[in-house]
Amino acid sequence: MTVLRLILGDQLNAAHPWYRERDEQVVYVMMEVRSETDYVRHHAQKVLALFAAMRGFAEALQAAGHRVHYLPISATENRHSFAANLAWLAAHYGASRWERQEADEWRVETDLEDAANHLGLPCKVVDSAHFLAKRSELAAEFAERVPRMEHFYREMRRREGILLGADGKPYGGRWNFDSENRARWPGTPPAPAWPWQAHDRFALWVEIQSAGVQTMGEPSAQALPWPLSRREARDGLAHFIDHALPYFGQFQDAMSLASGTLFHSGLSFALNTKMLHPREVIQAAVAAYQVGKAPLESVEGFVRQILGWREFVRGVYWARMPGYAQLNALAAERPLPAWYWSGETQMACLRKAITQSLQTAYAHHIQRLMVTGNFALLAGCQPDEVDAWYLGIYIDAFEWVEMPNTRGMSQYADGGIVGSKPYVAGANYIRKQSDYCQGCRYDAKQRVGQDACPFNTLYWHFLDRHGDRLRHNPRMALPLKHWQHTDADTQQAVRAQAESYLARLDTL
Ligand code: FAD
Ligand code: SF4
């Protein structure tokens, strides 16, 4: 009467109701499979950190008295797909049924549904006990019309009772402190380093390579700097609250050559693998405000990301998949420039964001949105390619959160479901928010001429190309009007320069 319970690599939630009791009839199964390492080319640190955290989770379960069958990538009996491994494990244990938690990604959910059909054993699917909003509720609520994130976020604040007075009004009399959260970082206060110890996972790296897994980026196998257990994730949360949260809001949109992390938490890997629960992260931030350790604009800004954006994009994903993965509202068809995989571009901002991503598997939100994403959108790069890049390169990239952020928020390929306008900007935005433009080969003030910043040229060309489509969007009215009032000679020069840049993107 053995029951198999499948635990996926992003389901490392030690507080799940499954583990409240030990049951000799239950065998927990975990597996490192090629179907998961190969659906996209992942960053080396992502594969390493996931496998290392999975192995640690399995050991902790065993130490707590649970039965666990772990299939490492090198095991000869590993069939490298969920369905084939489950069939083998079911036969091995003479299992009478199996259970699993809801998968967060469409690909995995459909794989597991297929596996259930092939196995022919009764299968029970339970909630992953992680998110604050239920997937089925969100899918139903967003099916007809996706609300604006701001509306959704306020409802979530009310529902969870977060940062609200007894009268139900938001603390500070406002729901949104975005206008206070746009400062450039002058170099002080110093940006704190994340606290995770440098793990030596060289042996695991050798195992992954011997299995033939193709990755990108710097493995840092002897000094892997990510939280690999719940204890380390909790330490990271405490460190963030004490050292970075007070400045999180103020410098949320800032970028700097001197720090790729600034006052961001680095908690997305721990959250997305479920080592941390979003509620405990939110509560820790709110508690810091209540004892005067962090200002309201920081705490509200941080809470908004987790209670608002994170839950919201999951709702969009589950309401709109599988069609969402095909959306390409702006008919963008250009390949992503080759330097997205090397960082070898003369554009200082992109060089910094991409090199940092390849070295660390991390870039913060504004680097992803306003540098790499902005450029891909301005250049008209194919959203499938853009999606694959983001899905591979970041430590926290799982499709349910990556795709609405990339295809939706960043590339506007969903035609405005996630964002109310395309996030496009010329060099002025990057110049204001960062020190990237100083010393760049291009001139942030020019839009034509041999030194013209490609962001500027392509920004105006983007408005020219998509003006008809965007004309009815009130948030685009001002820049479109500006372009229409630009004299014909300048317009022509911008067009010519943009065509020349687009024809040789790989050399910029
Ligand atoms: P912090 O700035 O410290 O924010 C705290 C937490 O808020 C994050 O850990 C994350 O859980 C949550 N959060 C913040 N912004 C978002 C958002 N827009 N959507 C969902 N959650 C958010 N986030 C991912 O977790 N995985 C991805 O694959 C991913 N891909 C992205 C692709 C693009 C093009 C863009 C623009 C954003 C993407 N994001 C993604 C959102 C965001 O950039 C990351 O969550 C954040 O940079 C993670 O770093 P952090 O933990 O230091 O975040
Ligand atoms: Fe980037 Fe243009 Fe600034 Fe250079 S000048 S760093 S390309 S925005």
C-alpha cells in the first residue's frame, strides 16, 4: 500500500502539511531529470543551486524520519523524465497510488497530467500551500478581464489586512509611494553584500557536467553564493530587513556600476523554490516598519512587489496559458543580438547588466526591465527568444513568473494585459537612474550622428513604427505628440540611423 509523493525542485516547502506526520507507507520521491535541465539553456548557478537545495531538502526530510527516494542526475536507474521515473518507482515500490502538489509551470503541470494518464494509478493533486491567492480563484477572476495590478494589489492588501489602519485606510493615507522611490544612488549609504556563505559545490558541478547538461554563465561552483536551505533563506531575510530594507524604497529604481544588487533582497530564489513563504517575508517587513526600523515608503514598496506583482503575474499566467506563450502583439521578429550571451557590447549599460547576469545569475528589476528588456523591445526582438534568455539566465526564473514579466511587462507582446503601456525609454532614463552613461562609447544626449546612443535612436524609431497602434494609449500621448512635431529632416535622420543600427545590432 505504498504511496509515492512527488516533490518538484521548486517545492522545497518544509512547512507543507504533508510533512506534519511521518508515515511508513509514504515514500517521498525527488528527481534531477534532463527534461528539466534541457527545456531551455539555464545558467550554471541555477542548475547547481536547485540541485544542491533539493539534495539538502531530501536529507532534511530523511533526518526528520521520512522515507525518501532521491534520483540524482548521475543515477543509472534515472530515466530523466517525470513520467518514466514515476513508472519505474511505482513498480519498484508496488505503489497503489501517488500524490503531487500543483506544479507552478504549465509545462510541468501538463507533463504530470500525462504521467498520471500513463501510470494508470490513482493520483491526488494538492495545493502547494505557498501562494496567498489560490490559482483557481485567480484563473477564474482574470479569465474575462485582467484587472490593473494596482487594483489587484489594493484588494490583496484589504484581504490580508496589510499596512491598514483600523478604519481600513492605508497607512500614511496613500496606497502608493512610487514617487518617493526613484532616487539615484550617490554611492552612500554603502550597499550591503548578501550574507549567504560561499558553498563549495564543485563535486556536484562535475556530476552535472559529466551528465552532459549544457549551461551558460559562470558556475561559481566553489563559491556558490545562494541560500540552499530554509535556515539560510531565513538568515537572508533577517539580513535584508536589518541592512537593506530601510533604503529599499528610495533606491529601488537606481542602478550602479559599483553594485549590481544595491538594496534589493536577493530573496527571489528562496521564495520561488518555496524555502520562504511570501507571508513571512511580508510580515517581517511590516514588523520592521512597526518598530521604526524602516520607513513606510520602503516597506510599502517591498510589500507591493510580493503581495502585488508576484501574485498578480501568477494570476495572469494561469488565466492566459497556454495562448500567452504565443503572444507577439508588436510582431517583433528580429533575433536577439549575440552579445546577450557574452556581454560584449560597446553600450556600457547593457555590458554591465549582461556581464553581471552571466557572472552572478542575477540582475535587479530595473536592470531587467529598463536595460536588457527595454533594448530588446526597442530593437523589435522576437519574444520567444527574449523569453528563453530570461528563463535561462536568472537564478529565480520559473516560467509562471518569468513569462508575464518578460513577454508582458517588458516586451508588451501581450498587447497591454500586464502593463498599461510599453516600458520603453531613451538614454535619459538610464542616465538619471545610474552612472552607466559616464564613459560610455555612446553619447546619451544624441539621437543621430555616429555617437548617438542607440537607446535614443531606437526609442524614437519605435514610436514611429508603432505610433498607429499606440495612438489611443493616453500614457503614450505625450511622446507621440513630441515625435509628430519633430521636423521632417530630423525624423528622416532618425529613421536612417535606426535602420543602420538595426542592420548591425551585433556590432553595437
Ligand atoms: P527585490 O527587489 O528584493 O523584490 C522582492 C521580491 O519581490 C522578489 O524577490 C520577488 O519575489 C518579488 N518581485 C519583485 N518584482 C516582481 C515582479 N515584477 N514580478 C514578480 N515578483 C516580483 N522575478 C522572478 O522571480 N523570476 C523571474 O524569472 C523574473 N523574470 C523577470 C523578467 C523581466 C524581464 C523582468 C522585468 C522582471 C522579472 N522578474 C522575475 C521580477 C523581478 O525582476 C525579480 O523578482 C527581482 O529582480 C528578484 O530580485 P530580488 O529578490 O532581489 O527582488
Ligand atoms: Fe547605455 Fe546609451 Fe548610456 Fe551608453 S549612453 S550607457 S548605451 S544609455
